[in-house]
Amino acid sequence: MEYTLENQFLKAIINTHGAELSSVKDQNTGTEYLWQADPTVWARHAPILFPIVGRLNNDTYTYQGKSYHMTQHGFARDSEFQIEHSTDNSVTLLLFSNAATLKMYPFKFQLRVSYQLVNNLLTVSFNVKNMTDGEMIFGIGGHPGFNLQLDEDVQKNNYFFSFEPSKSRVRIPLVGPYIDIDKRTLAPTDTLIEVSDTLFKDDALIYALNSQTKISLRNDKNDYHINVMLDQTPFVGLWSPYPTTSDFVCIEPWWGIADELDSSGTFEEKVGMNKLTAGQEFNSQFRVAFHDKKN
């Protein structure tokens, strides 16, 4: 089922399957800002990553001595949510733990994903509540794909990422789908990062964040740009598929990260995870501002 949010600036469509944002259009120009899930390239728009971000070693982990199997990015993106409440410009979707999730993830939870439009700004909020008697361990994140608007004057290499504040940040490399945290380096995010077909040849660019950050996707030909604002987000991934390439990039806010290359596989020791005591709640959000070249 789809739910539509609208104001005078934007029209957004959210699917109850995965609580996934599937379209963001400019009300004045009709420009589609979100990747439209071509299955030959990447068959998703903006999946919700929960209760892990990235991949587990061998898609397996142990918790309290018992082994569990869970595939990349967890199960929320393939789960059916229910609409808890809604208005013309906001909606909250809810997922409960159930018999199927407990086979993969032995914690009882409530996961709420909320979307709100204010002018040209979309806020995506996460609320996780621990319904288990003991401690709950989880990761969560967003994975929105944003279109590169190309024409005879604007090519892919006219686009770039910029970070604010302008300073260097720690980059965490990937070896296959796993992080090699011992090889992390200080990377120059105080300069523009040009988008190209080969930028993601080694998979996602992953950065550790330690302060409020704005990441902009812009081009040097017109004023089309998208700003992603991250307040208390420990990691961000920049990604587009390779070697299959297309005209979109993802800016991914993460409260979690993939397994380390030499991970023990023990969930209690997994790097980057969040922990809640019984009944405790976790709240986080990111905000996206959309600007068309014709506005």
C-alpha cells in the first residue's frame, strides 16, 4: 500500500512494504528526485536498514551462544509495516517483532519510521523501542538513492559531493562487503568529491562522523542540488553500483556498520551497534532538502 504526502513544494510517496520512500517529486517542475528502482541496476529506492547495517560475516552471528542467520541490511526493508497515524504532510509506519523476525533476531521490538514534509524539506525519523526483558542490540540506517539530472549540458562528472563543515574525516575502507577498521585513514572531505563511474569501484565510501554534518550533491552547471543533514549520525556511506553504473548516487546515514574483516561473529562484540535496556527507546533522524534547477 502507498501513502502520499504533499505540500506546495513536494509530493512524496511511501510504501508500507519496507516503510520505503519510493518517490519525491517537485510540485512545480515535476522533477523526480528519487531513484526509480530499475531492477537491472538496483531494484530499491530508499530501503530502511534494520536491525543491522551492511553484511555479517557469512550472514551469521551468535548471541548468547546461539547461532542466527540474517542477510545484508536486515529484514525491515522486506517487511510489511502498518500505518500508525498520518496527516497530509506526515506519516508514521510501525513494525512489530513477530515469529519470523525472532528466528533471525532474538529481540522483541517496536520500530517506527516517520516521514514529514515542511516546505522543501523531508525529515526521516527512526524510533526503536526495546520490548525485550533484557538488553537489545541493533543497528539502523537509511539508504536513499538520489537521481543525477543529466542532459546535453550536464554530465555525470559535473556532479560532486561537498561536506560541511569543511574538514577532513576518517574514512573506513571495505574489503569485499566487510570493513577493515585497522586501515582507516584521514580523508580529504574538505575538498569536492567528483562523481564518476569509477568512484565506487571499491564499493561504498564510508566516513566516520563526530559532529553535525551536511552533505550536498551538486553540479557545476545549474542549481539542482540535494542536501542531506546529519545531526548525531556516527557513519555515512556514499554509494552507487559498480561495474553496472547508472545516473544516481546514495547518501546513507548509518547508526551501525558492517562486520569487521576479522569479526568474531559475536553480536555482543559487533562494532558500531546500539544498545537499549528493557523498555528504553532510541530516536534518530536525518533531513533532506531538495532544490530543482528551475526553481
